[in-house]
Amino acid sequence: MIQYYVRESIQFVVSYALCLFYSCRVLFGLLVLLVTKPHTKFWATKERPVPPECLRNHEYGTDKYQNANGIRIHFVENGDRSKPLMVLVHGFPEFWFSWRHQLKEFAKDYWVVALDMRGYGDTEKPQYQYAYRIDNMTEDIRCLVRQLGRQKFTLVAHDWGAVIGWHFITKHMEMVDRYIMMDAPSQKIARKLFSTSKTQFKMSWYIFFYQMPWLPEFFVRLMDFHLFEVVFRHHGGPDVIEAFKYTFSKPHAMTYPINYYRQNFRFFTRRQMPPRPKTFAPGLYLIGEKDLYISKESGPLMQQEFENLEFRVVPGVDHFLQQHNPELVNQVMREFLSKS
């Protein structure tokens, strides 16, 4: 017990020291901007009262709402409701739109549902921070699937969606026919990599920075969400980038997603892990070859943690692989899903 508290205390001190370190770096960058561009309102964002055309008249499916787990969840559905259900769960900083290519492709064989996670897009946004604990998002998915009238489904998840997805299948493997996770390991493996992998530790700098209140939101909004132009420059034209800027320019639209980091990567807390399932559905774990946030070391570790799991590195794509090269990613997904 004493060793546990000593270890947790060290992690607590190191984590928040890093939070302060990265925050100071950001503040120094802001000071440089203030000195070099004194007449530029680099902190200002453009007003966006009307969504871009790709969100107003999108061709990816039908907008729907469903009450589940005490909140109102928005999702876009495509395909025949009589077919098997596929649920697409996005990551950060995304919303249902990041699955636009998969909504069209897999509607041929599935009833495809791409939801906005709680705190994102047009889904309800609880104001208290505790609402963004991983158990709450896991229960959102379970309740939504039940409200949609299904007992089993195929789960496809990316980034934070995958972190939640690993937690979901650990608790509710009996609900999952097959699953595909992209570019994020489970919390357990992530914590292990933080302490054993220099590569992953360096890649995870933003997780420590996001523990700081207010400043991360301000940083993301700089120069009218220039971050989205950098992150999504290879994933579509100006209309696609504008879709992300419009969605996250709404009041507090960055705070609730960043609360996922604040609530689920805190230290000095006991972590109750759900028991391992007795049987494992077939699974696929994908990482983009050019991913700048997740180490490929996570693949073999996840295979040790989850039986019946395939691991593949998708060549030539970055962290947002389902948007970067949707044709290739859809092909890899189909190859896995077509196996008997």
C-alpha cells in the first residue's frame, strides 16, 4: 500500500510538472506572437452563424436524435435498418463528420450509425467535468445500441473513440460481433507506455498540457483554429476544414472534449478496471504509419491484452487515417470484416 502511494505521488508530481512545463512553452509562444505581431488579433475567431455546405446538405446519411443514458445523442445514419448494425465512434478533435467516407462505403452492407460523442457536435453537453469519465461514454454507447433495438453490433472506433471502445468491449464483449480500433490503445496499455516507452512519452506531450484549465482551449482557437488547417490539410478541401472550424467554434465546444483528458488521465486516483471477458470477439487494431501521437509499440502490447486481435500498420497515412486515405482504410476494413 505504501509503495502504491509513493509511486502515485511521484507520477502526480511528474505529470503536473510537465503540465506546467508545456504550458510555459505555450505562453512563451503567445508572448512571441504578441511582440512580433502586435497589431494582429491572433486570439480572435471568425463568427460562423451558418454551417458550411457540406454540413447543410450532406450526402452521407440522415441526421437523427435519440435519448440514451440520460442525454440526447445526435447521430447520422445510412443504410438499411434491417441489416447488421455498425457503430462508428470518433475521437478528438472530431465529430460524426470524420466518418463521412465510411458512412457511404459500408451502407451497402450495414446499417451504419456515426454518433457525436457526449460534449461534441450536436449531442448534449453536460457541464460538470465528472460527466466525461470513461464509464459514462461507455454507457452512452451501450444505451444507444439498446435504444436502437439491437443486442449485438460491429464497433468501429478511432482515437478517443478507441480508448472508450477498448473499455466497452472489456465490459460488454457479449454485445460485439467484431470490432475495429484505430490509433489508440486501451488506458491500461497507454499508462504502461507512458512509463516504459520514451517514444510514446514524447508523443504524449499534449495529454499533460491538456490538464491545464482554460489555456488548452485558448491555444486550439488561436489564429481562427489554425490547428485544423494543419491537422486536416490532407483530408479534404477548404469546406472540410471549415466544417471542423464551424463545429468547434460554438460556445465551450472545445472545453467538453478536452475534459475527456482531464478526467481520464488524472493521477493519484485508484483505477478500477473491469474484469477480463471470458471470450474475445475477432478484432482489428490499426495504426497509421505516419501517426505522430501513438507509438507502434502499442500494437503487440494490445495483442497480448486481447486475444483474437489482429494488428496492422496502414502505410502512408497519418493519425486520422480513415480521412487521410479512406479508400485504403475501407479496403483494410472490408478484408477483416469479410473473414468468416
